[in-house]
Amino acid sequence: MGEHFRISSLIRPKLEELGFSPVAVLRQANLPLNLLDEAKIFVTTEQLFAFYNAIADLSSDPAIGLKLGNEERIERYDPIAIASLYTRSFRDALAETILADGRAAGLLIAPAGAAPDCRRRLAAAVETYLGLRAATAEIATGFVAAGLGAVVLKQATPGLVTLSSAVAAMIAQQTAIAAFPLGAGLGGLWYSLFPAAVGPGLLAATTAGVFLGGAMLAAFSGVVTDPLQRRLGLHRRRLERLLQILEADLAGKPGRNPILRDHYVARLVDLFDLIALAMRVSHA
């Protein structure tokens, strides 16, 4: 069943409510006409795409996908959807969905001797998956810092630490040139040979400002990174990786590495940031 997808049994009344004939949809998709009469409707990937493409072909409404996926009548929800609807977070909804499978619930709620490490491994896998958003935000912030450093400061600033140092140095340099007693022209020449020192107060204030801006950027970075990752297929690959890990654990075949690479990429960005800062300090 690993290569099959389940279609909700609520799809027939939803199609009829939207004015579709379920038989016409199945005929358009070249699927068995009694498919929606089955108690549990499972289809292959090709059949799933054919089914929803048939609905799109038979509809003239460009918003049919939104209407089809928006179920306002809660009495039609299955137990999993109801449990997910009333959970506090995506984490709880995912847990409710996992526990809805009797086999998964049996392993997770089994006596301690039956699967002692199963709960811990599953919790670690889900926590790792949920932490990917923070790692992606850190990576995006690093790229923005590098771009600002290259475009505005003409320097390598792979992270917020080096960006803060470079911005503080620029402010100190420009302030010293403007305040040079013999004029800004001679001041620029003088401080090009003897760069102005950055005071600890200026460095602290600049670092606080840059990190505050970085935190705000990380909070809203998903507006850009989520559509990009969806278009590149990264979201789907990560979720498939998580499902493979969960399936292996629940089937009693642990051993898959639950660690995803985004965290390592984020730490590499931090490492490059510290190396660039060390090089800047050594040259100073």
C-alpha cells in the first residue's frame, strides 16, 4: 500500500454538492465507475492525478480546487480531520493523525517492553522535521546578510556577526571622515591609510540593531522561502523522508538516519560567519 493514496469517502457528496456527477468524473479519468462506492478508496499516484485532473477538465471554475478542499460542514469530517481541527498546533495534529492508525497506536501505547525506544525515536524524528523551518529561516538570513555585504559594503559577510562588524566599521569610518579637522577630502585620504577604530558602544549598538533586523527577517522569511521550496519540491521530499523514517520505526525496522541536512547547512553558515569575523579581526 506504500505506493497508493487514499481518497476520502466524503468526496462523493462534495462533488454532488458542487454540481458534479461522480460517474462523469470517473469516466473522464478512465477510472472504474464504482470506485467511489468502495468503503476505503485507494488509488495509485497516476490515478490520483487523473481523478483531480478530470474534475478540473469538467469544471469552468478556476477556484474549483479551493472549493473542493474547503469543507465547511464539520459533520462530514472523518475522525482524523476532527482530531486535527481541534488540536493546538501542527505538531499535535500530526500526532493525532499518526495515532489514528491502529498499528501505530498499538506500538506507541504498548507496554514498555514491547517497543521501548519507539516513542523516543518518533518524537525525535517529528521534532527534527518541525525544526527545519527555523533552520531554513537561518539559511535565508545568512543569504540576505551575504547579499547586503556584497552589494552595499563590498565585503564578504556570510552572517549577521560579520555584517554587524562591517556596518559598525563603515559608520565609524564615515563619522571620522566627516569630523576630520582639515575637511572630508583629506579625512578620506587619512582614514584610508589609518582606518578609524570601532568603539565598543558603537559595535554593541550596531550588533543589536542588525540582529533585531535579522530576527524580524527570519520571522517573515517563510513568505518567500515556502513558495520557493514548494516549487523546488523540497517540502515534498522532506515530508516523504519523515514518513519513511516513521514507517521504518513503526514496522520495527529502525536504522534510518532521521537527521535532515538543513540543520547542517545552517551551522555551516554560522561557521563561515565566524571564520570571516576571525579573518577581519586578524587583518585589523
